[in-house]
Amino acid sequence: MKLNPRRVRNYLQKRGVTDSKIERWLDLHRRTVFARDYVADRNGKPWKPRPYQKGSLESYAERKVHCDGRDVGKTAEIEIMAQWAMITRPDTQMLIATQCENHLFPLMNRILRRFRTHPEFAPSLTEVRQSPSWYLRFENDFVLWGRIAGPRGVNFQGLHVDWQIVDEAQEMTETSWSELYQGLNGGGRRWVYGVPNGLRNTFYRMTQLRDAAQYNWPSALNPEFTPEKDAELALLYGGRDAPGYIHRVLGRHGSPAFAAFNLDDYLSCVDEGLTFHDVALAEQDEFSAPEAIDAGEYYLGCDLGYARDPSEFVVYRVAEPHFVNVLRVHLHGVNYARQQDVIVELDAAYQFRGISIDCGNSGRAVAHNLMARGEDWCRKVRAIEFGARIDLEPLPDGTVVRRRAKQFMTELLQRRMAERSIVFPSLPDREGQYASHTYAVSASGEIVYEKGDDHIIDADRCAVLGRYYDTHDRYEPVHIGVRLEKF
């Protein structure tokens, strides 16, 4: 449904409204004109919609669903709608909702900056709160909320608004949707924006609703999307037929996929008050391990990257029955020799019982070089081949069970989260990865995990497997031989 200027003009003329006021009213309610007059692009010029954006921006539908690729302008539309609603919808409330903090914060921060820096908006902004949730109140009693779902959608309880905008909707859990549904006032609008991930969840079902305005914007619609960019993404995702390309570039659902983790279980394992060190390290940065370290048994899990992907190191402390994450080191653009030095520095501080390293790429070389330092390093370092099969402890009848390493490590994480025996800090990067991690089942019945941003998860996988090795003494891991390799 779109604004009908002719009908509006006739309606207002019959009630004696002057032509000049009618035109001002129409300009305000033509959102492309509103954006031109009130919103600037990144170059400071009046914002102009791309041709494919106009229809959605001008929509007055009560239910609207976007199933899009990445980098097509969804965020810009949400920003504009928040500003437009503030001007034209006094005495109403709008909620911008996401499942994860790392999606909500940049969006709300951009919107708040728009309001604070615009000379016509800033004077009307009377109250701002950013914790425990985003809350913006204006002189005309328009209220803008920004909230993440929280465990089982608890943050949506008791909140009743006239307009709901859901971003990154593909990651919203079913329990979060249940709470969100109850929070929309009668006659209210619900606009949903997402990038498909293969899950046949509520977002997928929303894209099938006939009474909702449906939009599909593939990434190629963006004028800045070049053939070179397309080739790079095809290579990154493993081809144009790969799920990642179909989802994030074409904006289509593709073949069915499944969530690798129950996000509600994950959120139940998050301790907001946990003492935790979060370190980001670039090539030129100095590094030193934390000084005040509690006595205990510690394990290190490492996922190594360098040229394109980051590296993630996670340290866990044993506090039976819990396995507690106390440190994360995020390394970007740090060469493998330096990463090895960081591991040595961490071991000097934590005296690890186990160091488990994903041996893809140059991970095996790092493991070999560490083991060449002496027998103690040979004992504690394990190079984990994610695609290999590992022998588990024998069954009572002596049968040895063999499992795919990555699948088994994933199950260890799933089991710990279900029984609440692992403790995570509040870390938006990790939450986002656990929320979006999916897998498919091949024709032969093998589980295939989607390629993507799962580096913290892989480090977690390594850490829990290292602990498993130490607590199942009937398992005899096969040690890799020591071979020196130069970086």
C-alpha cells in the first residue's frame, strides 16, 4: 500500500486546507522527498534512493518483509523510517529489535547520531538512555526503543508499541518471536528485514505470507557491486551454487539448513558479571598476558588465520562442574611466528594443561614448532584436524567408536550448553557467531557446516576437546610427529 496523493489532496481540500499546506503535508509524507530534505548521505549530500529502494521506502503496508542479500541499503531505510516516524507519528512508540547486541548497537548508534547532529531534530530530543536498553524520547512524545531479545525473548516482555522493526530477523529465535508478537498494539506495523540462512524458521515463514508486502534485493542491485566483488564472494563462499552465496548475495533461501546451536541454551550460559579479559591484537601491538591469574587448570583453544581471516585464542579455566571462559585474544593481520610467540607468552602465565590448535592452513606448522620446544610441549599441544575422524573411548564390549572431529567437538559444546556446564562472558562477537552458525546434511548423510564467520566457535571447539581428552583417560590420542617448518 502506498500514499495516494490525489485522494489525500481531495480529502484535505474538502476540509478547507489551503493548497500550500497540502503540498507541505504531501512532501512530508512522501518519504523520498522527506529523505532528500532531512537526511544526508555519507558525503554530506541530500540522500537519494536507488531505483529499487523507492517502492519499499514509500510503502505504507502494515506488514512488510525484506529477504535480501548483504549491502543493499536495508539499514538506510530503517534509519530514515525512524526519523520520519518521529516527525509524523507523535504520541506513538517504535521498537527496533534484533536478536544480538552486535547487530543492534551499530544501528542504534547511527540513528542516535542522526538525531543529535541534525539541527531540526536535536532540539526535540529530550531524553536518551542506552542501558539497559536504548530509549529515545522526543518533545512530541514519540518514543524510540532499541532492544535485543535476550534469553527466550525476555527483553520484549511488557513492551507494547505501535511499530516494530526487526533487523537481522533470520537470527531471531522462536521464543523471541513469541514474545515480540504480543508486544504490537492493535493496528500496528511490523516490518521485518533479514538475510536468509537456510533455516526454515519464523523468518522463512514470514517470507511466504501473502498478506505482507514482500521484497527481495540481491546484492547485485547495489551500483557499487562489481564483477570483481562478485567473483571474490563466489570464491569466498565456495561457488555461486554454495549456500553462503545463495543466501548472502542472492538473498534467497536455498536448500534447507539447520541451526548448529540452540541460542537460548547459549544465552543461558552467559554470565554478565564474569571476570573476563577481551584483547584485540594487531601486528604492531605489544602483548602481555594478564598478571593476576587465579590458581587452577587452564586450557587454550586456537583457530589460526592470517591473510584474510582473523585468529581467535580462547582460554578456559576448570571450575567443576563448569568450564569457564576467562580470556579471548582476537588477532588480525598477525603473522604465524608472532602468533606462536603469543601462545608461548600465554602458557608462561596460565601453565596450560592442554593447548589445542586447529591445524588447517599453517596451524600444523605452529603446532610442530611449539612441540619442538621440548617434551612438556609435546605432551600438552594437540593439532586438531577438523575433517578427520577420531577414536573415542571404547564401549563396554571393546568396540571403538570413530567420529568426525568437527561434529564431535560441536556436540561437546552443545552438551555443555544444554547442561549449563560451560560459562561464557557477555561477548557480542561470540553471540553473533553462535546465532548464525548453520549446517546442512549431504546426500550421503554427512553433516556439512556452512563456511562463514565461526572463528571463535572453532577456538571453543578446540578448547572443549582438549578438556575431553584429559577427562577420558581410556582415549589414547595419536600424537603427530615433530617436523620443523619455517614461517
